[in-house]
Amino acid sequence: MNTIHPMQNNSSFRPNKKTVRKKNNPLRDSKVVDYLNPKFLSRFTNDQGKILPRRITGVNAYQQRQIAKAIKYSRHLALLSFVAQDIA
């Protein structure tokens, strides 16, 4: 019998291997992130108000630093909230 069990070493079967899909960059080739646009910046925060990491948003490292700085500026100017609003 020449059948190979899927869990043997010389098999190409990988049960826990996930396929990674590349995220589309929402900023594309833009060099400037506007801190006065809270609707756009809210795309990069979660429902608790935390800044999302770049592996989730799909931006590059330079753009992620710009986004983080813009979110912090707009929070300081009270355009974005620091935390989520309580609904009671």
C-alpha cells in the first residue's frame, strides 16, 4: 500500500494553516492624514475608542504612525472621544 497518512511528515497536508489575504490600503498613496476629519479617523478606531493595529486596517507603518498622531490630535481638540460613549 502506497497511501500516505495525512499526518505524516512527507505530506503536503497542513490542517492548521490559514490563508492570509492582503488587506486593501484605505489610504492608497495619500501622504497626508487630516486630523480634522473625525468620520474618516473613526474607521481606524474600534467601538471602545482604541486605535486599531495596522494588521487589521491594512495601512503601512508610516501611515499607521500618521493615523495614530492624527487621532490623538483630534481627541485633544475634542473632535473624537477618548472612550466609547455609554448608552444608558
